[in-house]
Amino acid sequence: MWAIIRRKVASGGASASVFERSLLVARPATAQATRGYTATVKEPLLLGRGSRIVGNAVRRSCLACPVSSKTAREVVSFLQTDSPIYMQYRSFSSNNGDLVDAVVPFMGESITDGTLAKFLKQPGDHVEVDEPIAQIETDKVTIDVASPEAGVLQKFIAKEGETVEPGTKIAVISKSGGDVSHVAPSEKLPSKAASKPSAEKKKADKDKPKEETSPPKPKAETSPPKPKAPSPPRPKPSVTEPQLPPKERERRVPMTRLRKRVATRLKDSQNTFAMLTTFNEVDMTNLMKLRSDYKDAFVEKHGVKLGLMSGFIKAAVSGLQNQPIINAVIDGDDIIYRDYIDISIAVGTPKGLVVPVIRNAEKMNFADIEKEINTLAKKANDGSISIDEMAGGSFTISNGGVYGSLLSTPIINPPQSAILGMHSIVNRPMVVGGEVVSRPMMYIALTYDHRLIDGREAVFFLRRIKDVVEDPRRLLLDI
């Protein structure tokens, strides 16, 4: 065979390449005439384990020989079986754009990565354009990964719990709905394959000749066994030894990125600020009466309900304007005074605490504040709030009263310098005009950075909030 190949290579044209000549002689040794092969093959030919002979090499090799009806697949079959030249081939598949990748979107300037929390769709599900297929948890918000095209979710590339960056591929979408596969973390063997070895083992055991059993030997006379010495009793556990519950009654759940971020920031706040809290109480009678008298007209004109939060935000704006140091912040050896008032509202969600910001609150009226609160609260609860809507903020208000909190000491939200805590409204006996009457009372608390704010400014700030809430007419008269 090698002699035939050497003779044919030597007799080949000068312009033919080594691959072309090898294809010309790739035929049985018994053939009498030079045969050519048509270039109808659509598969690239692989020589060995890395060299590729494309289809046009076959076409060039046929220029010096007559055309035959044999296909290049016969050449491949011959070279695989009879020729010492080892060849491989594979099917050619052109990229027709049927498969598209779903990638992690841009998550914000300050966010470099996130955790793939869960997939909202499964392989085989039909998805529409921009339909969420997965959720990415970041340090601040939860971001949806949308499908770039309409089609069928073919397979997952990433796994739940992995850390992903913007641009990372997490799934493949098939426009035409091709084969569906799922990348499982660990694939188990099929039950048939697992049962096959056991069946063969049973068959082998059955075919083995049974060993001849020897007749039982007569029992030798033995002396009766001696009674064992009684074992010493186990020592009783000491009274002070703790009885821990079994591990089966415990559950270990990893923390979400949002929860870890909140924990880090709150601990940093404790380690950085010299926090001190001062308290006061507010009579809510007049503010509640104002809301009761005008709630229907307010909804009819503005389309939102009149709540108590807007009254406290307006009171906080008035207090910050009277005590601008509380709206300031320490930066190194300097104090930064802010000429704007951005109020952060702490909102508790099932996924954790988020703090959206009401910007330029000093320029807003009651209706504008209520509309903004409703919009931000809905976005926070359904997870659609953006990072820009939570960035910044110069002062925070936390309303623990909606959960029934009577009194608390809130923690400052860095890099701010103070936070106001609202609590539940409770009817308590109060002395008014020399008489004991029942009044709806609320405790309010101000936690502040004592490095920057003295007790005098903190108390004056709380007194201003108390005065405005107890008599909202002060806002109208600016007194």
C-alpha cells in the first residue's frame, strides 16, 4: 500500500498539494484507472487529530482527473477502514442564528457582580421577548434577566447560587424550539444501566456450581460456659452537662446578598459613629383630625390617600432647615453641609430592608410626598426598585410603628448623620388644661452622630417635629 502511495505521489502534478495527492491515491490498490471523486460532500475532513481538509481541496484534486460518480464519503470510508492514514469526519452545522444567549445585564455603577438566585423558567418553557427568566441578587436590589428573543428555553449554562458578572451567559434560547437539555449539577445513572450489572451478577451466581456440603461434624463435649462478671454501670451525666438538641432539628440557609450587605453596613455604622439617642413624645390628636377631616377631598383631588408619613416628612424638613447640622456629614477633617434635603424612607420587604429616597423633599407638598411614597413602596415590595432610586439621601425616617413597635433606638444609615424613628400610636392618659384626658400618643427617637451633633441641636430638632405635628398650622404660617 505504501509503495502505491509513494508512486502516485511522485507522479502527481507539481501544483498539487500533499493533501490533494493523498486524496487522489486514496483508493483500493486493485483499481486500474485513476478515479476522481465529486465534491458533493458537505463535511470537512479531519486528518489525524487536528488537521482539517476542507471540501474545496477535493474539488481542486479533481481538476487533473476524470469525474466519477463516487462521493467523497466513500473515500472517507475507505481511509477509515483499509488505509493506514487515519481520518475522522464530522457533520457541518452552519450558524443560522437560531440560538441566542441570555446574559446578565448591567447592574449599576457600584455593583460588579451578583448571585444567581433562581430561575423563573425551566427548560422547555416558552418565553416572550423581555420576559424575566431569572433573578440576580445584588448587595442592594434584585435584578431580572430578560429573554432577548421569543422562543423556547433550551438549556441553562449557569447554576443557581453561582456568582455572575454583567455579560455572563446563563441560558440559551432557541427561536425554533429545538432540543431541550438541562445542565444538572450532578447527573445520576439511568436505572436500567444501574440494574444491568446487578442482573449479570445474579446470573453469574446462578451458573456457579454449588459447593458440596460436608457432613456435619459431631459436636465435641465442652464444659459449661462460666458466668460473665457484671459490667459496671454507666456513669450518669453530670447535672451541669448541657443537653443539646439533635442536628436533625436544625436548618442551615445561606444569607442573601442583600441581607449580608445590610449586616455589613449596620456593623460599620456601629464601629464608625458615636451614636446617641434622644426621645420625645408627640400628641397625634390634631394631625389625625386633619387627616380625618380632609381625607375624602384629598383622595378626590390628588388620587392618593392622606397618611401620617407626609406630615412627619414635612415636619422633618422644617426641623432640618432649623438645624442644618443634622443634615450635614463628616468627611475626613471637614464638615459637608447640604443645601438640599433628600429623605430616605426605610421599607421592610420580605427580602430585606431597602431605603428608597424622596429627593428635594423641601420643594414638595403633601400630595407630592404621598404619591412618591406610594410609588417607591410598591417598587420596593415587588422588587422592581432601581439602584438610582436608593442612592444618596441626607436623612432617614424609619416607621417601626406600622409593626407595633412602642420604642426603639434606630441605627444611623451611613453616610448620613442622623435617623428619626417613629413608633406606634397608643392612647395614654395625659394632663391637658389641668384635666386628665385620653390622648393618642407616639414616642419618637432621634439617633445621631455625637461627633458632629451635640445634644442641644438634637433636642431642638425633636422639639420642632413635636411642635409641627401637634399643630400643623405652623407649616402654613412658617412659625
